[in-house]
Amino acid sequence: MTVYLMLFGAAFGLGIALIGRWAFPPAPTLAEALDALNRPPAAPAILGADTGGWATRFGAPMAGWLAAANLPGANIAKDLAVLERAPQRHLAEKAVLAVFGLLFAPVIWTVLALLGVQLPWVIPVWGALGLAAAGFYLPDLVVKSEARARREEFRHALTAYLDLVVISLSGGSGVEAALAEAARTGEGWAFSALRRALAAARLSRTAPWTTLRQLGDELEVATLQEIAATMALAGAEGAKVRASLASKAQGLRAQALADADAASQQATERMSLPVICMFAGFMLFIAYPAMSHAMSAL
């Protein structure tokens, strides 16, 4: 009983600390305030942010509390930007799932109690805490996995995009015209992001590789950042750009083939485990009669 009281006391103290941090957030330091004043305005984001979702309507108040606690964090915020999902939507989903997990175990325990099945009160308490923690951290894991897959999808699309740009440059098009024409040719969200980056360059009257580098920063795709840097160094000289992009596209294809080969080898290794288990079961099935006979003869 003493252990439970200590755990409840620790949880109560943690809740009070979180409420205090939300009610009285720490003031920024002098260096942070001066840096915010002298920082140039950031360029408008190329990727959008979807604020809709099934949990936004219900979890919006709780999402504000979580945002006041400096959530979702820098890494998760970058992954959300890749998924074009607003942080408020993500926080609302975390809050709703945590509340659902917190209430699920007590509700089941109450229903079982009404049906005549008596369980210790410790089970719904620990179940509620465990499900609430799982519901709170599960969206973060899903976001990381989806962002990783989305970046990989963009890398594959970028390889095709570079091939199209090289073909346009070989046909005599200028650098900017080749970039725009190749972006209009492809389909999918990756080519849509490239088209938005090039459109932002036209509207702001800047070089297209500037917005392409910004897109690479938002997606955290180092390959696009390197391509933009290469194009900035080569300038408007089509021959140099064509040779650099052709080399980069070849390197991306080689890397994609190596990644696919590594993934197939990992899948083969994972498939060997069920075969080993089946073989072990088969050997046990064959050896059991002999072992049973030998043990009964002793």
C-alpha cells in the first residue's frame, strides 16, 4: 500500500509541476530576446500544413495546453512539416488518444463489475496509466515512420525529376525552363512540392535553386540541398548544370538499388526465422515418441 501511495504522490507532484509550467512559462533570456529582434523574417514555407483531422474538433483545448509545454518538439515538428500536418492537429490527436486510453480501462472494469466479474482496483488504475501513456506517445511513432517513408518517396521522385531535367537541357532548354518543364511532367505530391517551390521562385523573383534549397531544408533531404548548391555554383551555364545533374541522378539510382538490395536481404533474413521455427517443431514432433518411449522404459 505504501508503494501505491508513493506512486500516486509522485504522479500528483508531476501534475502540479506541469500545471505550474503551463501557467507560468519561463521567460526568455536576454540573448534569446535580442536574437528574436535582430533575426530577419523567415521566407514563407513551401510545404502546406493541414489543420483538419478527426481529433482537432475535440482536442483543440488540450492541444493548447500541450503547446504551452513546448510540445511537440523540434524533431517531431520537422516530421510534421514533411507530412504537411499542422502541429495543433498532432497535439489534438495525442490529447484525445491519451484521454481515451485513460478512460478505457476504468470503463471496462465497471462493465465487468456490473456483469458480476470482480477484479482488483489496481488493474484499471495501471491499465489506465499504461493506455494513456501509449495513446500519448503512439502518434509520435506513427509520425516518425510516415515521415521517413515520405522522405524516401521524395528521393525516388527526385531521381526521375533529375532525369527529366537532363533531357530538357539536352534538348536546348534553359536551366529555369528545364526545371519548370520537368516539374510539370511528373505527378504525385513530390512533383507538386517541386512545382510550388519553382512557383515561389517566380513570384519572389529569386533563382529557382534558392527555393529548391529551402524545400530541401523543409523536407530534410540532403540530396536536394546538394543539388541546389551545385546549381547555384554552376549558375546559368547549361552544360555544367547538365553534367552535374546527370552525375547526381546516376548516384541516386545506384544508391536506390543498393537500398533495395539491402532491404531484400533483410526481408530474406526475417523470413528465415519462421522456417527455423517450423523445422524445430518438426524435429520435436519426430523426436517426441522416441523420447517418450525411452523415458517410460526407465
